[in-house]
Amino acid sequence: MSAARSPIHDEDVYRYLLEVSSRETDVMARLRAATAPRPEAEMQIGPDQAQFMALLVRLMGARRCIEIGTYTGYSALAVAQALPDDGELVACDISRTFTDVGEPFWREAGVAHRIRLKIQPALQTLDELALAESGRRGFDFAFIDADKPNYFAYFEKLLILIRPGGLIAVDNTLGLSRTPVIRMTSENAQAIREFNRHVHRDPRVEIAMLPVGEGLTLLRVVT
């Protein structure tokens, strides 16, 4: 379970990183263990990235968050635990099979009431949220970790929902399946590279790309 997701850090460095910094809770560790045997378990973020995202949410004082790509719910659990008791995370996924793994752990952690799970295409959920918000832009934080060709579409719709000063975190911007995207020719890698080039020059956001996990890009909404 300690294998590095990063295409940058080797196993020894990653093991040391966890040894001196990880404060993963027991319930989160058990959810990660429950996910590990699955054939697509590489879709789950690592404990270092989950801890970092939770810290960002706390630093921002975020109350309303969106997650695009929930998988078995590890990242959702991390974010939900960082929210105030009346906070909300809208968690978007298309697979009840995946999310059913995580829901018991959400309940055990006492945060299930903070997670509003939407099992349908995320673009549909974002359109529904935009209609309900009526231009209010009431969300503080979003995490994108879903189908790579739709990253740009997710980003554009989130700009309608995230408040100025809010944050969009984007996963896999440096690597996929522990391979750097600059060394890949797949459709997913190409989509990531195009997305990276776009947000690099987009004046609507401030940007920082971090070598966390398989690359985590932070986009602060400025307009």
C-alpha cells in the first residue's frame, strides 16, 4: 500500500515522506486497504495528497466543495473530514460499484451527512448546480480527477461555480499510471498536456503545479 503514485519520486523517498509526515487516520487507512486489491486501484490518490488537500480546505475555511471523480471515496473522506459540520461536498461519479466501497467508511467517520453523492455524468451535475446557484458562485474548492479528455469542460463549468479566491485542484497533470505524461502518446496524456498548456496562459486563474502524487495543479480563481 505504500507504493509511490508519483512519476517523480522513487519508492524510498516516498516511503520516507510518509514516515515523517503522514497522519492518516485509521478509517482512511482501512478504506485505502479495502481499495488496494482492486484492479483499477491506481485511480486512488495517495495519503500524502489527501492530507495536503485537507490542509488546503482547512486553510481556506472552505464550506462548500465539489469533487469530480470520487472512485471509492478516499479523497472525498479526506475533504469531508476537513469541512465544518454543516459543510458540504458534492461528490460526482458514474459508478455506484466504486462509491459503495467508500460509503460505509464515510458513515464510520461521521461525515456521510457532509457528502452529497451524485451518480451521473459530472457535466450534468455541474449544469444542475449552475442552474441552482443562479450565478451566485457559492463554492470554495473543487477537485478534478476524472476522465481526462473532459478536463477542460470541467474547468470551464467550475469557473461558473467557484467563487473568486476559490481553488480548483487538478490531478494527474504530470503523470498517469506512474509514467510522466510528456513520455506518453495516449489520448489521456495528450488531453492532459493540452489542458496544462491552456491553464498556463489563462488569466482567469493563478497557477501552481506541484509534484504531489502524479502531479497536482492548483488554480486560484481570480475573476
